[in-house]
Amino acid sequence: MQIDINSIAKEYRKKNILVVGDIILDAYVYGKVDRISQEAPVPIVSIERQEFKPGGAANVALNLSGLGAAVTVIGVAGKDSNHDQLKKCLSGQEKIKNEIIECGSRPTSIKTRIIADGRQIARLDNELTEEISDKYVSLVIDSFNNNCGDADGIIIQDYNKGLLTKKLVAHIVDHADHQSVPVYVDPKYNNYEAYRGVRLFKPNLKEYAAIAKEKKFGALPDSGFDFKNYMGTEILLLTLGPDGMSLYYDDNHESIPTKARQVYDVSGAGDTVIAAFAINDLCGLSPLESSVISNLAAGRVCEEAGVCPITLDSLKDIFFHHHNTD
């Protein structure tokens, strides 16, 4: 397989991609542990610093913009200080158009990771996962309608945080179908039926197994074709953690081993996979080529602490490392 990463990177800048999905603020509390609490057998973390990063669909947008694409991100966040912090994180991103809608009746989803002495020891989640109301479904649909006209592709990033109701998903998928715009989905369990017929369906192994077991598809790898046919998707890409990826398209199955040089943190790797696959697919690469590049991109971000989006420089770094050593 011959991929000219320098040539394809020039095409990234020509793409306009719409991301719709659950918005999360990622918070990191860094410190050190030098004693155990007398109140309970838990470490006492002396806080040294704290930082915030966009997460969920906002992190997908960062991955795309880091590769050079123009991005519009649509979602819902609370009317609170965490949303203010999220807007601050996105304010310097010139290639990202922020269409996140403020909702006073729910908090901004936040994941707080406690990292002490270089390792994550706890994560605190504060979120409301009930579906958004019809009022906000309508507002999101209006925003989608106002921003989808020049989109080359649409990514749906589903974290089961309540944004992606069946009505909203159906609207996006139907519009894309009528306009022949490819849709790329990173799913969770609740909405599988609504995602039928999309260009790419990218569950992880746990998400795949939930449906495969229910439908009695059997074991991988052969059951992947049954799953692909059940979803009516053109491409099925299963992410398998340390075992890499399993790709199904047409009548082909390809196993793609992980390419991280050193795994430090897997947080956000799934966001990177779908972003990198979608932009390369939109640039005309084959499903296998797009998967290989997205696998490299995911391996590269796993080498960093916390949720770190891919950039063009970091993608080229790992691409040429493997190109020169394979």
C-alpha cells in the first residue's frame, strides 16, 4: 500500500465537515501522592495544577481542525461555568465554528480525571443523560439545517448523553441521504436502529457485542459481515483496543494491528479514529487506506497524557516512523 501523506494532507484543508454530538468538558487535576488517608485507605492527592480540554464531539472537531479541515460543531451544553470554560477552550480555534446551544435545564457534561504521579487514579463524572426536550431537538435541527449546506461529510458522535434522540438522528440521516452526503457514526447502544444506511459505522468491541449477542451473529471475524448487513452500512470498522481494528467493506475483511509506539493514555482515541477516517475517506482514499491512517493517528494520540487531538505534524511523525521502519 502506497500512501502519499504529504499530498493527501493538502486535500484536508479543502474539506468542510459537520460534527453533531454530545459535548463534554474534560478536566484534569494533576498532583502527587505522598501519604494515605487515615479516614479511608485511599491516597491523598496534593493538587498542583488543573487544566481543561474540549471532549466528546468537541474533541472530534479538534482532531479534524488539527488536520486542517474546516469544522462546524453542533451540540448542547449547560448554562454554567463549565460551558464558559468550554467556550474559552474553543475560542482560539479559527477553523472551528462553534454552534453549541446553551440549555439552562441541564449541566454541561464534565469528566474530571485525577492524575497523580503520572497515572490516572480516579475519574469523576457530572452529567445528565436524559434526552433533550423537543424544544432543544428543534433548536439543534434548526442549527443543523443552517450549517449543513456546504458540508462535505457529517460525523455523528454519540456518547449517550441525551442529545441524539431518534428524531434528531433520523433528520440528519434522511437529509444526508437526500443530499448524497456521507455520514460517519461513532455509536452507543440506544440508537443503533436509527443509524442504518450510513457510510461508516464504528462501534467498539463492547458496543458491537451487545447487538451481536442479541441477534446471535456468532463470533468474530465472520459475524462482522452479518453485523454490517444488519446495519446496512457501507463500511463497518470495529475498534478492538490493544488488538487494533477490524474492517469490513464490500466483501472484504481486514485486520489492522495497533501502531502505538508506547501507550500512555487511550482517552479520546475513538474520537481520533472517526475524525481521521472520515477526512481521509472524503479525500478519496480507500476504506483500507483510511483505516490504516486512522489507526496510526489513534496510536499517536495514545502516546500523550490525557485527551490530545491529532495534528498534521503528529500524524506525519508516526506515519513516517512506521513508513521508514516497516
